[in-house]
Amino acid sequence: MDDVAASTVEPAQRPIELILLRQLASYLDMPIFVVDAEGRLVYYNEPAEPLLGMRFDEVGMMETADWLAAFRPGEEAGAVLPADQVPLLVALRERRPVHRELWISGLDGIRRPIGATALPLVGQGGVRLGAVAIFWEEPKA
């Protein structure tokens, strides 16, 4: 993938909570996807890599529009969800947990059914930090 301008943001310039969440996610044995307050992908962990079709180290940070286009979250029939219905972006915008079953396309070209639970990340003083999604592959019907 092409370098994205956001990928030049050094980890030390991100809120400490996102840095710590990335560290925690690296120890969890479930797929985790983290976005910052602007919706930019800042990290996904190793268990997410098989479902997303590529290692995070090869992808790096991505702007919202880029990761939406790359992973195409949508319906089984192939219709792409509008951004305002993607669980991670709903959690970010509305500051509430969201769960949904949907389909994604991995960067390996394979379309997979997933369940996703997204949670907003809110810091001290109500500062919006981003959102995190925990997801898993659903059995195909």
C-alpha cells in the first residue's frame, strides 16, 4: 500500500492511551483494530492479520477512507456499508458500544463474515481518543 500522510505521525505524538491500548492489543489472542479520534487506522494486532489479509507492519496507518475502501465492510451480498453504519465509526461518532455482523474483504482478496464489537475510547475530561473493535470470523451459513 502507498504511504499515507498520517503514517508519519510518530507514536509519541499520539495520546498515551492509544499507545497503551496498542501494547495491550499486542498481547491479546483476539483480533483488535484501533482507530484514532479522526478515524485513522493506527493499529491492528497479529490475530487480526489473517482476517485482514496482510500484516499491519506492511500496511501501516491508513486514513478512514483508505481502510474503508481496502476492507469494504458490508453485507453478504456485497453491498458496502455507508460509513455511518460501520460499527467502529458509529462507536467513534456516537461514543457508544456497537455490535454488528458484517462481511469484510481482506487485502488477500478473500471476503469473510465477521462479528464486530466496537467501543469508543474516551479520555479524561471526555476527550475523544478513538475507538477499538474486537472482531472474529463468523461461521459461513
